[in-house]
Amino acid sequence: MRELIQKYNVPGPRYTSYPTVPFWDDSTYNEALWIKSLQKDNSSREISLYIHLPFCESLCTFCACNKRITKRHEVEIPYIEALLKEWDMYLKILQHRPVLKEIHLGGGTPTFFDPKHLTYLLETIKHSCDVPEDVSYSFEGHPNNTTINHLQTLYKLGFNRVSYGIQDYNPKVQIAIHRIQSFETVKKITEASRRIGYTSVSHDLIYGLPMQTLEDVISTIHRTTELMPDRIAFYSYAHVPWTKGNGQRGYDEKDLPSAELKRQQYEVGKQMLEEHGYIEIGMDHFALPDDELAKAYKRKSLHRNFMGYTTTKTDKMIGLGVSAISDSWFGFSQNEKNLNNYYSDLSKDQLPVSRGHILDENDLIIRRKILDLMCHFETTLDLLELDTQFDIKNDLTEFEADNLLEIQNNTVQVKPAGKAFIRNICMAFDLRLKAKQTESQLFSMTI
């Protein structure tokens, strides 16, 4: 395994989309084409909605998300009014009353916002939609500032899932990443969520953090399994200090575990979780057998998008808020990352988009292959329609020789040992990555 880690530990995408954002071709994109892609297939009115709430009271230095650090809560209402104006613009574009199947509140810290302000935002949006019974509404909560009022308010609004960012319980690691929260605080809010009625409580853990040892990971998972959250996201720390506005410059690579130790942290953690009954779902995710994520994985209906793994598959995902990404299946569009620019565009009655990509025929074929690999660890090699100079099947032979996958009857099946290298395997299909090799590092390391 050590030789394979050294061989395959290279920068690579996490494939929440294809093409990945750094390889979007802005020359294919303009607002008119983006709107056309949203209106291209109206056979279903179902949509997913991602709402980016960027404000945090303090900076967590491991985080590479778009955030705005402030303790001034008067920023809440102007931002919500901007979100609702953007939503009204999309309602006109969609040309029908949408069916709101999925909502995810991400950030930033969604629980930075007062519950009454979240109620105003979400009730306004829901009143403009049809809301079916089988919805998946979720939010990211900070254990230190998610209140009972937050939980009760969002539950009454239809939210049934909550994800808490834990990362690691060792105080030394917590100080390094500026995310200090006690096990008692996490236990209290987890138990409160269940009492109120949330059917799925998730904990986010990270391995490969600065100052983090194997013993830290073992201890954190021991504490986590005392609470038995329904889902666990066991993420690889992505060290991307070159990202603008990133707090990861507070430490450097000498403070990080080696690639070998990092992989050991994952393998030991995975074994512990499986011993407690968790099932490995796609990449970096685990769920108890009766959780809907595990059920979707077993019946091969799991989906992956910019919100991560989901049990809900809609062809359209609208992203509201600064830096949010929308997906029409045929195209992507990302909002302005700068908050002032976001407000400025909306004040001019313009969609606050900064860039995007319209998928061509090759993109649509490869997107499906990578999605199948990321969700089900398998795909087919029916690539005859591809117009490309690259030989994907030939590029897979090295993984086959390393006993990471097998190819039979035109089907690629990732072996258990290959799951650790799923990002690398997807890269064999990534035509845009191959065509635009660059010397600058755009992605975190795959291991």
C-alpha cells in the first residue's frame, strides 16, 4: 500500500462536478446560454436549492469555503433580501412553479442567522413553490451556536437533517484549526436534535489535520461512536493555502501528517466505523444501515452534486447567495464570490453570476461516467460517441495492473483496495484535465 500511496498521491479534483470548476470554459458561457440550459428540459418541475449563508463569527483555519467573518448581525436582513431578489429572478427564468424537493443551507455558518430571519427567508421561498411530502431539507450547524430555537424553527419548516462540524476532539488540534468545542457541547446538541425529531444527524470529521496524530483520530472516533450519529462524513483535509482569503496560511506542510500517516488515519478510522455497523458510502462518507443514504447506496440511486452525496436526484439545482453554484445538468453557473459585487449586480437587476460553463457532448458523457464511479464505484466503457484523442481504456490498465479495478464485458468495477484511489481513477476519464495540464497546483492531494 505504501508504494501505491507514493505513486498516486498527486493533486486531483474531488469531483463534485464534471468539468471541475478550474477547467470550466468561460468562452462557452454567457447569461443567455445559461438561461437556455435551465429551460432546456422542463419534463420535471423538481428542483434542489442550495443557499449559501457566508457569515461566521470566527475563522476556522482548516476551512477553504467562501466566508465572511463578522460579529455584526445587522448584516442578516440585507443579505436575506438579496437572496430573495435573486430567487425571484430564477422563478421568472424557470417559467413554472417549481417543486422544491431539496434544500441545503451551507456556509459559512447558517446558524449565525437568527431563527426568525431564517423563517422569513424559507417561508417566502416555500410559498412560491409546491412542496411534496418526500423532501430532504438539511442544514449545517455549528455545535457552539446552534440553539434549541434554531432546531425547532427549522424542523417546523420541514428540515429533517442536520450536519454538525466536529473535525477532531483533541484540544491541541482544535487550537491549531481554531475550532474549539467540547464533547459535552456536541453531545447536548446531538441529543436535542433527535428529541425534536430530526431523522438524520450527521457529524463531520476530518483526518490529516495539522498536529493530528493517529491516536487523535482513534480517540475522536471513539467519542463519536458514543453518540452514533446516523451519518459520518470522514473527510480528507484539503490543504489549499493558495486559495484567496484562506486561513490555512497559519500553519504549513511540516505541521501536517505524512501521506502514509494520513492514509493510515483513514484506514484505521474506517475499520472502527465499520466495526460499529457503519457502511462506507461513496468517497469519505459512512452511514448506518437504516439511514436513507445507505439505502440509496444499496439500490444504486445515490447522487452527487455540489452539496455532496444526496438521496435526491433532480436535474436542476439552483444556488443562491455569494459564490453559490447552480447546475442545470447541461450547464453550470457560479455567483460572484465578492459580497459587494454580488449586491451590486442585484441592485442593477442582473443575475449575480461571475462565470460558468455549458457542457458539450463529451462533457455530458464523461460527467455520467465520473458520477457513476463516485457514487457506485463502477461504470461502463461505452465511449464510442466520444470525440477525443485520449484513450481512456488504455489509461485504466495501470490501475488494473495494480489490482485496484477490473474491466470485464466493457464494465469498470473498482475493487475494495481501489476505493482509496477513486479520485485518481476518475482522473483517467477527465478529458479536460488531460488536455489542460498545468504546472500550477489547482487541487488538494488525492491521498
